[in-house]
Amino acid sequence: MLRIHPFVMGHLIGAVMTGAIAGAFISQRVAFIAGLALLGGAIASSLICQWRPGVEAAGWKLWAVAVLANPIMIAALGFMAYDWQCVLGLHRGWDCLVAAMAIIAACLCLLPPVGGLLWRWWKNRRAAAT
């Protein structure tokens, strides 16, 4: 049987839930697409976290690597760097729609690793109690 580390499982479940909840404010189709997109980013991020720093690393290291290794976060940071005037508020209008969406995507990428850390903490707590 395939054994998945609690951090990875919590990270993946947190990504699907975050994407589905955020997308549900728009439509069911967007909820499905956002959930799958964040799941794909979380899978790539979890693979990198297993390699470095390891899934048993300190929480702050694991969270930082999980956030910064997410391809969605990397793309969002790239779009924000490209439209830096919109991010700083120097330029406004419909031209800043992509920058606004990138900011939202970057904020959504911050949440799933927290779910992974909470799930790892919960599983370790239960294992220590038994």
C-alpha cells in the first residue's frame, strides 16, 4: 500500500479545498479548475519538499519551500514583477487585471502548506499519545 506522508496529504487536500472554495465564489466550473490548478502546483511543490528540506524539517522551512517551489506562485510573482506599476498603484484600469489576478493567486498559494503542517502536527500528536 502506498504510504503518503501527513504533510504531503494535508498539503494536497488543503490545495484542493482552497482552490474549490475560492473558485466557488465565481462558478462551479471555476471552482473545479482552481482546485485542479492548485492541486497540480501542490504536487510539484510537495515533490520538491520531499527532496529538500525533507518533510520532517522544521515547519517554517517546510512552509517557505512549499510556497516558493509552487509553480503557480512562481508564475504569479513573475506577472507581478512584469506589472509592477499596477501592483504599486502607479497605474490603474483594466490593464491591471492580470496583476490583480496574480496577487490573488499568490495569496491562495500561501494557504495549502499550512494545511500540510497542521495535518503533520495532528498525526504526530496522535502517534505520540498512543
